[in-house]
Amino acid sequence: STSLATVPSTGFALSAALRTAGVKLTAMIMPQGYGSDLLASAPAVAAAQGFYFSNQLEPLEANTPATQLMAKRLTAAGEPNDPGFAESAAYLGMTVFARGLQAAGASPTKQSFIDGLRKVTDFDAEGLLAPHKVDFSNYSPADQCLWYLQLEGKKFVPVTGLSPICGTKISG
């Protein structure tokens, strides 16, 4: 198997070149590409068949209160489709920003925002990172959790059910 730390179009081209060269891979894993932006492109869907995609947030396919809230908020903000990579990353950033503003007090300043966010020890992006919690007081996570999905037809199918795969940080 190969994990491709590239944009999807580069990963698809590399995959096609490897197939043409006769290389048989067990799996192609991409850190980007999960989402409606890929599904909107018929050539991308064709190129990505069978690819695995990692996702740092709980996928919409989980249909949990956290994913329902994200979908509702994105719809209210004018995003008519399920989020793509960019929308998911932006949503994650905005949940951090909102939590920092809450922790900054009634009249936030730059310094009260920073100080307040550093006191947050249980950030989970409103459930989208669960079971993982981020501690901003000392951001050096001991583990990381990712969800994996495989593109089958025009759908992303969770590989490990609706649970993430979590790994411990390797030091050295």
C-alpha cells in the first residue's frame, strides 16, 4: 500500500502511472479528497475508485449529533453540499476560534484570547474529534485519531465502522 501526501490530482496521476508500469498496490491512501468536491467531478470519481481517504474529523456518514450540527451550520452559511476538504478544515479552525473567544471573556483582546485558549484542555471540535481531546495548555498530543473511508461508486464508505483509528506518537 502507499500513502500519498499529495493533492488528489497528483495522487490519481501517480496511481495511473503505477498501474501502467505494472505495479500492483494493495491500497492507495490519501490525506485529502474526502468530500463533496471530489464527488462533483466524474473524472475524479472514476480515478479514485477503491482509494482510501483519511479524515481528521468524524465523517458525515457517522450521522452523529456533531456531524449533523456541522452540516446544519454549513447549510446555514450557504454551503449547499456536504463539506469537502477545505470546508472541513475551515470548520475545524472556526470551532477553535469560537472556543477561544468563549474562553477570552466578555471583552476579548488578543492577549485574553491567547490566554483563554491556553486554558482549554478538552477541545474536541464540538464532538468531531471524539474520542480525542486537544489540550491547548501544552499542545504536544500523545496520539492522533483519523477516520478512514473508501470510495465505492459515488459514496465514501467508512472502513472501520464509525470509529477512528488512533495511534500513539512515536518519539525519537
